Amino acid sequence: GEYMSVDRPDHTFGIMNSLFMCQKPQGPFDEIVVVSPLTVMRLLPPGDHVLSATVGSKCGLVPMAGSCSSITTSGLEYDMDAACMAFGGLVSTSNIVARDEVTVANSDPVIWTMTFLEFE
């Protein structure tokens, strides 16, 4: 499917579902990164993560498999400290990268997205 297609957002949801199905522990892959000409997306399983990022890029962290009961970040304009994220509540969809290294500690799976700065 087409990732980030304006006329087919259902394809983007299908790709997100594939991340959950193909990445460990359900699938065979340790990590999968989805890249389009405009943006990058990856599934962050529960744990501690260090992400290379581009300062000034738009980014987001979204709980896609229910709620994320605790998420702490550093390196973002709007960092979170043990925040709870869920649809119908907080989702971090309008953030900006503040440092070239972003850390994320999450209790439950979340999707990380970042727009390539040259396309903003």
C-alpha cells in the first residue's frame, strides 16, 4: 500500500497493522522502519529507545494498540514525563524535535513518526 497517501489513509493504517504483525514478538523482525519521500515511521515496542532525529522536524508518538500507560521522552519540544496516552485523551501528534537524539521510555507499543525537514 501507499504510506502517507492523501487519498488512501486506509493504506497507512494497514501498514501500521503490518508493523505490529511482522515485528517481534509476533513476527520475525527485530525492527522495521517505514520510509516515504516525506516521512519515517516505526513501531516502538515497550522499553527504552534512543532515536536519531533532525532538529526542527515535526514528529509524533501515537499509541496504536490501546493505551500507553506511561511514556517519558527527552529531546522533544513538548517532552512527556510518565504521561498516559490513549485515543480520546493525550496523543503526541504535534511535536517538534528539539535535539538530534530523542529518548523514549514507553510501557506499551507506540508508533513514532517524523517528517523530513526539507519537505516541511
